[in-house]
Amino acid sequence: MTPEEVREQVSRDPYAAWLGIELLDLAPGYCRAAMRLGPNLVNFQGNPHGGAIFSLADYAFGAACNAHGESAVALSVTIQFLATVQPGTRLVAEAREQRLGRRAGFYVMTVTAEDGPVVATCQAVGLRAG
């Protein structure tokens, strides 16, 4: 796939659209995306749901590892939640490739509140399916 085709495919992700995720930047091994934590993305305590935060990080990871133009899937993703934020906060996730082997790629993701605090960090391994 060309970079334009990858960007178009990533931009059409239906789950990301449902969550309100916005693609900000995309390059091979790199993605930056944002999402506002709306009232539908809170848990029973009224805090932003960890699954929503994970989904934003996972979107950035998936886009970064597929931006090479080859189909890739997640082998593993771990997340550490470091801080909570208020509903309505805009989060920005950044995924960066640390190493790309013949079939596997290793990534780190950071989810930050737009006003600064780091909300979560993640590590992931992607496998090129081709």
C-alpha cells in the first residue's frame, strides 16, 4: 500500500470513528491521534474508562505498525495507567516504533492529557502478517 492508501484506510476505522478518535499524524512507525473523553466514555465511578484510553493507544499503535504499508496485527499490548483526568479532557496518543525486525515490530505509546499530564504508557509488539 502507498502512504496515502494507508492514511485513508486508517482514517476510515469504524471503531475509532465511533469513539471520536482523530488521526493527527502518520508515518511509517509513528502515529499521533487524539480523542475527547465524552460523557459516554466514563465508568461507573464517573472517571474516564480505562478501555477508552487503551483504545486510543491501540489505535495509534495499529496505525504506526501498519503505516509501513504491510498488514500487521498485535501480538501483545500492555498498559500502565499513571493518572486520571476529568471527563471532557482531550487526550493525545503517540506511538513510536522502537525496533523493526523481519516480522515483528516493537512500539511504545504514551497517552497524555492535552494540558500535560501523562495518563498512560504502553508497550506493544506487532507482527507483520504478510
